[in-house]
Amino acid sequence: MRPLYDSGRYAEAADTGRELIEARPDQGYLYYNVACCESLAGRTVDAIEHIRQAIGMWEGCRDMAKEDSDFERSGTSPLSRNWSAARSKLTGAIRGTVARANFFRRAARWLQHRVVGERPSPDGS
């Protein structure tokens, strides 16, 4: 995947990355890297979906995505006029995914305490 990315063959890199995801669907960094390639290839909708999945699996990529130049478009692309709206959707997806993850963590702790009768550990897990 990396040689394709480095040579600017982003669509091919994204397709290769999708194959890797099929083989290793538990690896959040694969979803993130595919989202980067899809973004650069102009596959905005696919990029948004894959970054959502990546954030759901790997919290650390949220901050990376905010600063990653792979999610920015230059003014030379015919898709650039739509990129601002797509970036807003991506940012919303990032925030929504994190909010849902936080909700489910809190719900799990509540259930653990109320239903099972266990106290949450000091580290919050």
C-alpha cells in the first residue's frame, strides 16, 4: 500500500488497503490509512465511512485526522469546491463517533455497578 501511496496512486492504494481490511478487520490503523488514500483519490464518502470506523476502533486517530494533510484538498481539484462540506461531515463524524463511544463506556460502567453490583475500578474501566 505504501509504495502506491508514495507514487501518488491513491485509488490503487485505497483498493489494496480495502483488501488488507478484509484480512485484518480488527486493525484500526488500516481503516485510517485507507481513509487517507480515499480522501486523496476523491472518494470522500468512502473516506468518511472509513475514518468513522477507525475512530471507533482507535481513539488516537481522531486527533491525527484533524491535522492530517491527506484530508485537505488543494484548490486545483475539481472536487475542492465540495471538500469544505465533506470536511465538515468528516469533523461531525469524528465528534459523533467519540460521543457515542463515551456514552457506551459510561453505560457499561453504570450496568457493571447497578446490575452486577461491581464497583468501577479506580482507573475507570
